[in-house]
Amino acid sequence: MMMMMMIMIKVCQQYMEKTKSKASGAQFRKKRRNGSKRKLQDERRATIERDNLLLASSLARIDDSRGLVDHKNEYKPRSLNADKRRAELLLVSRQNLNIYQRITACQSKYRQQLWMDDWEKAQQRRNNISRYPQGSDRFQKSNKKLKFASAEESNDSTRR
């Protein structure tokens, strides 16, 4: 790589010397007549030399870098179809909202009052056919009196 760069620099220098040597002999007479043309040629040569030096320096830098990359791609990774997914999400959320509004606006087809009436009738039938109706225990009084032995008496009886 370095040899190729050196060869390129030499070729550029030889080209520049050839163009100078060709123009130097025959140009002295035309110099007085075409001064602006000479100035343009000098500017062109200067830009060519500058470009050649820039290329040579970049080739030298590439050769010195041993093939390593000297830049980093510092960009924020993002999905290429993020806009499509966002639009799809908005569509789904709008559809869900419409479904929710339809559900909440619907009137129930079940009549709760009929269910409650049927339940009361079923309880009444159960109470009519049962031997001991449900909830009747609260109306009954207990005649039994329970006497609990105190803790001291029970301890005395176990000791004997």
C-alpha cells in the first residue's frame, strides 16, 4: 500500500514537471499576450497539486491505520416500521374504545325484578314445605340454662 502511494506521488510530480517544462520554453513569448490564460493555468495546477497532496495524505493515513475503521456510527437505533406500528396501535385503541362505548350504552335484556320475584317465591315454597322453616330459630326462646363450672372448681376436682 505504501509503495502504491509513493508511486502515485512520483507520477503526479513527474506530470507536473512535464507540464512546466513544456510550457516554459514556448510560453515566454505568449506570456505577454495571454496573461489571463497563464493565470488560469497556474490556478489549475495549484488546485491539482493541492488535491494530489490531500489524496497522498489520506492514502498515508489509510496505510498507517492498518485497515482499522477510524469512524463510529453514532446514531440512535430505531425501528424502520415504527410509524406503521404506531398507526396500527392507534387504530386498535380507537376500535376498543368504540366497542367499550357500545357495551356500556347497551341496556340489559335481563329483568332483575323478575329474578328477585322468582327468588322470593322459591324461598316461600321452601319455607312452606320444610319441617323447620329457615330463619325460625331466632323466634324461638331457649329454656335451657347452662351452668359452666368455674376454673377453680375444675382444678379442685382434678386434684382429688
